[in-house]
Amino acid sequence: MTAKLLSGIEVAEAVIADVRNRVERLAKQNIQPGLGTILVGDDGPSQSYVRKKHEACDHAGLRSFHLQLPSSTSQQELLDAVDEFNSNNEIDGYIIQYPVPKGLDFNEALMSMSPAKDADGLHPVNLGKLVLQEEGPVPCTPAGIQAILIHYGIEVSGKEVVIIGRGPTLGRPLSLLLTTKQEGANAAVTVVHSGVKDLAYFTRRADIVISAAGVASIVTPEMIKPGATVISGGISWQGKRLMPDVDESCADVAGWITPRLGGVGPTTVAMLLRNTVLAAEARK
């Protein structure tokens, strides 16, 4: 392995340290930020993700609120839960854990959220703010990836970035974020997806390759320009083993690469806490 590791743990610790400082300042005004989660069903990975989010809340000094709904939950019951969180003044930001069981309309629930409490930054109002470069919560995984690039001094401005994946939670908002004129952005961004026949045609010319496809080892060494930065934002499961989009052998070609574990994941959780604290600051 020749590539240097882009540890997301180190970046997340820096973000959470800032969150803790903000929480302490808010405490002097008798405000304690609160993060809520709504989880429908018994999906194992989703339960694990939610548990990690609440553990992070305890670590950073935030209150946490959780509502577990059964797989048999109706659309109206999900919307009622959203209304409950919207009206709860102790909750500054919350998420509806994705995916929801078949038969439920996640987008309708998302649209019913208060944009001010959208800790994931995925409400259309907040995505619109991202497009206009207005203040608002930035989607957590894209924000975490940008934080990694900034933390390790990876030059982005004017560079060619290829994003594999166009999903609404990662690939699409990340492409918007990295084309904005700000630190850790201002790039020339190309978005491709698993339906593109020759992905390597695009990735081999990129200074930075970010995969958000959710397909194990979709990125292989022959797809990478020597010395490029390679980030795996997408994950999938093989049994109980968590698999990144980027094959670990890419480390023999890349200049910088995220590890199989401890890459983008920790920064996503950290940015969720940050969005919640920013919402609390706005509320005060």
C-alpha cells in the first residue's frame, strides 16, 4: 500500500470538539440541543446507525429522542410521528432513518418535516439553499466528505472530480456542494452512475474520485489515475461484513484513500450533530 489514509475518525473528533464547545455556550443560556430519530421497522444496519447517532449525542452533550415504529406502520402514522417531532420544542433537529419499509412514502414524510429541524439537510428547502449558497443544513455525508478533503489539505478548487452515484442523499447533493465557490469546493464535477458503460473512461482522468454507488468494489485500481484521491462514500453489506465501494487494492495506485472502516462514516454522524447544534443556535 502506497496511499496515505484519509481517516474520518480524526476529522469527526475535530467536528465534535467544536460541537461540544457550542453546546457549552448554549448551556449558559439554559439551552441543551436535542436530536431526534424516527426509525420504522427492524432493519439491522439502520438500527446500528441510529444507535451510533445516539451514542454520539451522549458523547457531545446533546439530548437524544428516539421513536421506534413497527414495520406495520401506516403512512398516516408515520406522518403523525413527523408532526409530533415538528411540534416538540425540545427537539432542534431530527431525521427519518432511511430506508423505510416498502409501502411507505419516504419523500412524503420528508416533505412534511419542518425545514428548520431537518438535521439531514435533505428537505427540498434546504437543498435549494445549497444551490443558492444560502445558510442552512448541508447534507451530512457530503459535508463530511468535504470536511475530510479540507482537513487533509486536498486541493479541490479547479480540480477534476468524478462522483459515481446520483442518489439524493449523497451523489447529487455532493455534486452541488463541490461546485460551489467556497473552501473545499469550486471543482469541475462530473457525475456518473452504475449504468454508464465505461466508468473508467471518466475516473482515470480525475484528480479526485468519490464513489457513492453502494456497490462493493465498483472502483478498482485500473480506474484510478496514479496519485489521485479516492473516497468511498457508498457502502454495502456482504453478510455481516461492511464493504466499501472502493476496492482496497486501489491503495496501490492512489495518493490518498479512505480506509475500509473509519472513513466517511464517522464524519457523517459528526455533521448530523453539527447541524442539530446550528439549529439550536438559530432557535435561540
